[in-house]
Amino acid sequence: MAPPRRKIETSFVLFDVLYVDGTRSSNRKVASMALATLDGDEPAKSIIEAQDREIGLASGRPRPEIRSVERAAVKVPARE
């Protein structure tokens, strides 16, 4: 009998991305471990740019250049 698998806990930070052509992409996931540096949220832009390159290659349509990246506002449901 094989030993039980361990759960790998991964948490993400969500970002809203604004492109130079005015389009917006909401709730883009970036692993929180990538943001655990002294640079704050700066690594998120390069990670999302890499994701966009992969998306562009897969779809055959390159994504526009990123104008800004900011953390998404997380809405927590109210408890009753």
C-alpha cells in the first residue's frame, strides 16, 4: 500500500492588470511565495508578463504591453 500523499498548500495573490490599450484583466493569480521578497509587489509584473507571453504564444495573438499592476480588492462575504 502506498503512503498517503501530502497536501501541498499554495496561496495566491490576485492582481488587476491594466494594459496600454485600455483593456483590463482582473484577478490574475501570482503565487504568494514569489512576493515574499523585499521588493513587495514588483515581481508580480514580470510574472504576469511571462504568463501573457505564454498566453500569446498559445493563442497566436500577442497580449498588449502592461501599463500597471495592482492588487485586486478582495471581497469577503459578510457573516450573518
